[in-house]
Amino acid sequence: MNWYLQSGKESDVAFDSKIKLARNINGFPFELQNEEQIESLENKIKDNLYSIGYNLKFLKLKDMDDVTIQSLVEKGLIEKEFSKDKRTEGSILINDDENICIEINGENHLNIQVFNCGIDLKNTLQLAKEVDMKIGEVLNYSVSKKYGYLTKYLNNIGTGLRASIRLYLPGLSKTRNVKKVLEVVSTFGINTKIESGDIYEISNQKTLGITEEEIVTNIHVVAEKIIAQEREARKILEENNIELEDKVYRSYGILANCRKITSREVNSLMSDIKLGTDLGVLTELTDLKVMKIYLYTKSANLQKYTGGQLDKMERDIKRAEIIKQIIKEG
């Protein structure tokens, strides 16, 4: 089972962990100028795939259909901007488990990305460093003794590492404390990004003058403090149990009985439903079913799951059908 359908440590609050390493190959300009340079870089990578290992497959974005590319974006495996701007020159290396996905010729020659479920940056970093070392041995990175790994933009030089954790914070949102908590977090040099359905991403700002392990430790410590605050907020919500149950079951009632539903509606309803499942208020769903609903109701992955391209109305109808199927699974 792929990592994005698994539950990890603190998965009731921490969705997933990600390590991204920005790397450039010595002998190539940071921004490739023409098809010849792009092809030369790609050939160098493909020629060394066996040496790198991990059963990585080389795929060009221009050879993929739009639904497949969007499905990768929805899973968080590639950045949205990379999928848009690099259709002709961009490519990826990806393994079967999809916990390793390397963007080629995006913001840098390589963005090495490793993913894990729950809060587990330490093991994610370990795997990322192993992959990084193997690639560096055969491709020869651009490195400065003074500044570390050289990147297109100055905010990535040094370690070139971005560590991030996605957190689900309905308790802090409903008690109206999430803004205050995230403002405090930002004073410690942490980036915060709002996604949807009470999901927030935290990541490091600094990459120079700090080690990879220090970056990961800092993000982990901050994440644990936010998780503790979220759990306290959930206790407050549980004190008014009838209101919580009513909100959860109203959302579940719509989700379980609708005949058609949009992706945006699902995201809004799932915030209450996941909270109810995590707190044991809603027993009709499991962690796995919740993760499946999150994934397979997104437009592109919905179409990959059903095996055919659908227009908007067909997607809304099929989305409701798939939700019912997942709820009924044994």
C-alpha cells in the first residue's frame, strides 16, 4: 500500500512528512537553454539509473496525459508550478511505492523528494540522504566548499533542504486559535502555508549555516508543539459533545447520502468527518477509508480510479458513488 494511504505516527494530526533536496549537476548551466542541453542532462540521468537503484523509472511530462500529471499533483508528488511550466522540458524519476519522486529540470536540475506518512522526518531524511548520496556519486553535483550545494536561487543554497510536515488542525480552527499559534510559529523561522480543509504545511526557511539534522529537529519540535496545542483544542470541543456529534453526523449524512458532490464540498465535509473519526465520535469510518476518500475524490485521481475521462457533472456523480463504495468496504 502506498504511503499516502497509510497511517503513521501522530496521523490523527500529522498527515505526512516530506524532505526535498535541491541539487544541480556540475557542467550544466542552472537554467538549461535549449533542447540539446535538456536532452544531454536527461541522457546522463538515464544512463545512470541502474547505478542509482530504487527501481526508479524515468518519465517525461510531455509523454503523460493531463489526468496523469494532475493525479501526481493531487498526491503531492510534484509541484503544481512544475506541472504547468515544464510540460515540454520537465521529467521525473519515480519508484513503484511513490515515496521517492525526483523532479528533473524544474526550479533546479533535480528536486529530490522523499515522502512518509505521519510525523517521521528522521527516517524520511535518512532515505533522502541515501538517495542523494547515490545520485551525487554518479552525476557529480555543483558544490562550493564555502556555500555548500549551489542552487538557482540563493534561498536554497547550503543544505538545499526543505523539510515539511502537513498538519490537520480542526480543533485550533474551530476554537479560533490557529492564526495565533501559526503567528508564534513563524517567529521561529518556520514557513506556514494554508491548504484546504484545516490542513496546514510547516517548513523551514533557513538552508544555509545549519545542518540537515538541525533543520529536521527544529521542524519536528515545532510540529510536536502544534500537535499538543491541537489536542488541547480538541478536548475543549469534546466538552460540548452534543454539538460536536451533531456537526460530525450532519457532515457524514451529506457525504454518505448525496447523489452528486464537488471536490470542494468533500474537502469541507471531510474536515468534520476526519475529526469525528479520530475522536471516536464517528465509528462508521476507519483511518484507511478516510484517506481513500481524501485521495479518490480528487478530480484526476477519481478518473484514474474509475479508468476513464469524465466531464464535471460525471465526476460529481461518480464521486458520490465512490464515496458510498468506500464507506461500505469491509
